[in-house]
Amino acid sequence: MRFSVGKSGNPLGRPVGALGTLTKRRAVLVKHLPEIVIAMKQLSNFGDAETLKQRLKMAIEDKIL
């Protein structure tokens, strides 16, 4: 058996109050959301859906990861 019954594989675990990766990503996205929305509006005015899609993807990957 790999672990004893009733015992955690990582007894120390994540420290109390430590932020997870998803929480950090959400915080960054919320911080930059106004900029993203403005950019999306500008691109949509030109009808450039592909660029809009690429820019949004880049914003999420660059600023969140």
C-alpha cells in the first residue's frame, strides 16, 4: 500500500492563506479587465473578429500565467 489508511500523502499541505494558481489568475484578469474590454470594443468596431480572438487569447495567456 502506498499510504497508510487515514493519513494524508502530504501532511503539511498548502500553508494557510496561500493563494492557489486559479485565484492568482482571476485577480490578474480582474485587474486588467477594463483594458481588455476597451481593446475588444475598438477591435469590434472594425469588424476584425479574428484579431479580437487572438488578442483576447494573448491577454489571457500573458497576463494570467
